[in-house]
Amino acid sequence: MRTKAVMLSKKIRHRGPDWSGCYSSTEHNNVLCHERLAIVGVDSGAQPLSNVDEDIILSVNGEIYNHVTLKKLLKKKHTFKTHSDCEIILHLYEEMGTDFLPLLDGMFSFILYDKKKDLYLVARDHVGITTLYQGFRSSDNSVWFASELKALNEDCDKIISFPPGSFYLSSAKKTTTYYKPNWYNHPKQEYPSLADENKKLTAAEEEKMYKTLRTALEKSVQKRLMSEVPYGVLLSGGLDSSLIASIAIRMKQQELNLPNDDDDVRSAMSLAATWPKLHSFSIGLKGSPDLIAAKKVADHLKTVHHEMNFTVREGLDALEEVIFHLETYDVTTIRASTPMYLLSRKIKAIGVKMVLSGEGSDEIFGGYLYFHKAPTAQALHHECITRTQNLHTSDNLRANKSTMAWGLEARVPFLDRAFLDVAMETVPANAKLTKKGPYNHPIEKYVLRKAFDTPENPYLPKDVLWRQKEQFSDGVGYSWIDGLKDHAEKEVTEAQLKSAKEKFPHDTPTTKEAYFYRTIFEKLFPQKACLESVVRWIPRKDWGCSEDPSGRAQSGHEEAYERAKLNGKNKEAHSSPSKKENSPKRQKI
């Protein structure tokens, strides 16, 4: 059994190339393997971890940001064998059983084995920032867990994506939800009431809301600077990644003046001080909107900026590798993951092992352009909740697997638990509407932009702070999406698409691009069990939105895109042949 487990663990060694560890028990037929990416506790945090008596074993992927505070909750004396932030899980379990899980503030998937009780405790963070799969084999009723599907698909006849905010206890043989924020109940409660659609905050209440948002996001970024290794920020030049980069720069500049009442933040910033220069990274087709905007932000923030160009051909060449690592056939995830996958390789080659990224903002603030069509504030709010609950199937999956394919960890400040509560409960749903009353905000994510619109000490240049939303796959260059569609058009015939139902009866693809990705996926993962964990990201068709997930396909974007395309064609008429390959520059809005 140990030999088999070690072989399977090698399939995901790209996630943790720094060291491999294994614990096995022939008596109970249990094995725990771990592939380590060392970021905190580099010198002593090899896994699996264990307590002093070595009767509780832990294998964990992730970070526990409030580990310093959690140590103070321990009532008994414990010996910490490592400097790992994750070791606190062992000792909390010893004292509290499963009751400690709601106290964890971080991103994590872990498996804990209690030898005395012969039981497993398996848990995943609140919104599934880290990946985790559960497999079942009916021939011997065994249960399997792994960070990626590829370690399970040849041995399990049923595989699911382990639900975020939940834990599995082998003694009970069931999964239980531990993450239960109040706002998860809003759809059942029909909150906010339709009667409150036109209710507005006072000027004083608005100002308080903006300050609360700003403070919560700043603290979230601070916590995520906990690192003993070189780190940086992914910078697309859009609002979300630019804000994270700006806050990170400010926090590093202010690290000597932090409040004394937050030991976790002070600990994180102390570690971060080891790497004084912040590096930023961007990718795009030559001349793409993201590269232009990212350079402007990097110059404003004075980061050490790294810009990567890729071609449509290079992206197409990488598609099969990308789908292998993503373990999905979802169109929008593959479109956005390919440039992120290419960039992650470059980042790791430079020596950086951790990056901050901007995932989550669009889900919690209604930032996708299809949200413009939300019929009511209540409908928008409920859609925000649904999208956030399903992040583990889309953006979280992309951010985790595109980076971890090269042993690079992505951290996502917008998905901090405390910040989520502020964004979902403090910000009124009708304030997230675009071009609708009572606020009639002219652009998506207005409240987030306004919270960081501080002219006396600007976080970002005005034209970046108020830049219209780009899906990442659009922003890297419009030719990328067009190139994917053109390639699929050549690879898939009309006859194949018409008979797609026969070839793919489950979740049948409806476009040639989707058909093309599905074909690659099933070549790599032919087992029927691999289909269950895949969820396709599609805008709300019942709101009249296009099925194409590209932001450019949504009506709020069409006019600007057509103007940009026309401008690009006019420029091409007077440009050199090499410049004609550039994607058109987006017109400012």
C-alpha cells in the first residue's frame, strides 16, 4: 500500500517540489503522503507533521494566517516541533476535537490521522482556495483523498470535489459543514427585501462603509505577506490585482508602525521584511490592454516589474498541458488559465515561490459584466453568493492549479473570511448595481473603487482605478480568444458538433471550442468518474446574457470593443508588419 501511495503522490510532485514525506500504518492500512512547497517554517516544517507522542499525524496544504493568535487559545502545554504555521492544527485538535475548525483563518486542505482512535479528520478551507478531491472505491469500500484528480482517477470509481467549508470524519463516515456565515442564509430569507430596493445609506453611513472596506482589505493583504521566501504580485493592470499590489506596497512601507494588538499581522510583516523589494508580474500578447495598464501601475507603485509576452501559437501549444493540470474542460477556466500557467513558469524560474492575486472580487461585488443585467438588487446579491460558493470550481481552481503546476503558491486577499463578511453584509446589495437606482453607479464595482479613491494619497492612477472590467482571458489580448475559437473551428467539424450528444451524453458541449477542450480532457482523464467534479462557468442566460463567458461577449462591453477593434484596424493600416500582430488597444471608458 505504501509503494502504491508514493507512486500516486509523485503524480502531484509539481505542487511541492521541495521535499516528499510519507507516513504509513500496516496495522490500519492507512497511508499519508505529502509533497512540500516550503514557504513558512522552511528549515523545520517537513511533513507529515506529528505531535510529540507521534500518535496524531497531519498532512496539510496551505497557510494558517492566525496561528499566533490560535496558540494563545491552547489551555495545555504543548511542544511545537517545527516553525510551521500549520502545526497549530495538531494541538487544537488535541484539545478541541473538530470544534477548532471555525477558528482557522487561512487557505488549507488537510488530512489528520488519530492513531489512538483510528480515525481520519479531513477538512477544506471556507471557499476552497486550495484544491481537494475525495475518491471512493467500491471493491473494498476504501476512501481516498488527494489535492488533484490525477492521483485518484485510476483507482477510484467515484470522485468528487470535496466541498469547501466542510470536514469529513471517518468514524462517522459523513461530511459536515462548519463554515456557516450569516449571508449564506440570505437567499432562503429572501434578503434583502424587494421593498428595500430603493433604500439608500446616509452620507455618513457611506463614508463609514468605505472606510470599513478599505481597512478590511488592507488587513487581509497584511496577513498574506507571511513568507520566508521571495514573493510577488500578479498584476493584470485591472482594478483587483492593482489594488492588491498597491496595498502590499503600502503595508511594507508602514511595517514599522503597525498596531501592537494584532500579533498575526506583526508576525506576517516581520517575515515579509526579509524581502524588501516587491516584484510584480504581468502577461499578455504584445500590446495587449493588460500589459499597458500593468506597466502604468508598476511605474506608479515603483515595483520591480516583469512583463511577459506570449503568442497565440505558444498558448495553443500549451493547451493540453493546461487541461492536464486544471483537470477541467470548462471554457472560461481554460481560456484564463493558459496565460497564467505560462506566466507562473517564468515567475518560478526567477526564484519567487508565492504571489498575491486578485481572485474573488468579481464574485463578491458583482463585477462581471453580465451582472449589469441583474433585474433587482436581491437577484444580484443572491447571484454573488452563489458565485462565491462555487469559486472552487472556477477561479479558485484556476488560481491554484495554474500556479501550483510549477510549485508557485497563489494567495487571494479578497477571499479573506473577515473581508467576505464586510463585503456581503456591510455593503448594501443595491450599491453593487450598475446603472440602476437608487445609486445609479456608472461602472461595476463602484463601491470598491470609491473606497480606494483617496486623491490626497492615491492608491492607483485614476484611469486604472476606474478602468472597466476585463475578463483575464480578454485583457491579455483580444486575439487570444479569437485564436482559440479559430483553432477549434479547424479542429472540430460541423458533423462532430451536431453529433456531440452521442459522443458526450453528459454535459454536452454546445460550441466547437467546448467540444475541442472536452476531447482533450477525456483523452487525459478517460474514466467516467472524472466528469463529476467538473462544473462549467456560464453567465445567467435567464437574464438574457450570452452563453459565451468572455466579458467581451456581454452587451455592456460590445460597444467599447467594437470601437477598440476599429481603432486597431485604422492603426494597422499605418503600421509595420510586426505591429499588425498586436491585439487592438481597448478604448478608455
